Amino acid sequence: MEIIGKRIKLRPFRESDIDDHIRWRTQETEWMDWDAPWEENDFNIEEFRKSCLARLETNAPSSISSPKEIEILATKEHIGRVNTYTIDENYDYSRKGTHWTIGIDIYDPSNRKQGYGTEAWWLYIRFLLENGPDDIYTQTWSGNYPVLALMQKLGFELIHTKEAYQIVAKKRVDGLTYKLNKDIFQAALNEWKTGS
């Protein structure tokens, strides 16, 4: 299933995406400075390739919670991904969590600040609200300035702070959890749709 926007589309993962993800995990890794820079990059290329091919071979239909790849309509360039995960009542990642939480990665810095991430989240959040959870959350850390502005623009409101959550560049940063204000989101979405 594809979700078509003005300049980008969200689509299922396909075999040609495997090499892109390998490149982004092994060569073009600047995005990791923003995503979760405290995580270890113990990436195994062959295991990743094998896992992706096995998933594609099952030909299982994508679910609401399946990650969606971001592709520019005009050039067909694959530039990133949106995804969901769940968190628990303490705002910690948990497979049994009940709070749907979204994330986004635009991997190449040259594709940022062009509106692609904003449009991807407009499309993704609208899709999720129409087909899945009643509430949507997102998380980041206090130094991730590129995504903080996007969150506020779309109507996310800070609901929880974990002080001194991780260390980034030898400094303690806070973990931040946001919840979507659906009224603000809808008003902002209507403005975006009309181009005002």
C-alpha cells in the first residue's frame, strides 16, 4: 500500500532498498548523530540482507504498523523511512506497550530542510489516525533540534521528560516524550493541504 502526497510517497520496503539501508548503516552514517547517538552500531550486513530477503519472500501484506519508506515522487529517490513502535506507561520502549510512537529518518543531510520530513509525517500521522490508534506519541532527546521544531509544527506537545537520560557528545541530555494534540494537528494539516 502506498500513501501518495504532493512531493513524496510512503511505500512498503522492497528489495532495491536493501543496499540503501546498508549504505546508510555503514557509510553515510551522519543521521545516527541525531536518531539515537548513544546506541551501538553492531550492524551485520549479511544478517541484515538475509533477514530482509526472508521477509520479502514471505510476501506478507504490510500492516498499519509496518515501516514505510520515503520516496521523492519527481526523482524516485529513496530518502528515508517512517516507523512505529510502542512504549509503556513509563514511556519506555516495550513490545507490549500500548502507546503508538512514531519515528522518522531522512538519511542524507542534503534531503533535509526541504519539507520532505514534514510531508512524510503529515501523511503518516493522518494514515495512522484513520486506521489505527486513537493517540500518537513521538520521542527524541533534548539536543535533537532538527526534529524538535517539526514536532511542534505538527501539534506534538511535551508530556514527559526523563532528565539526564543519555550522554551525547560527553553531555547529559534529556529524553523527551510528546503526544499529538489532534486538534492542532488537524488545523495545521488543513493549512498544509491548502498551501497557506
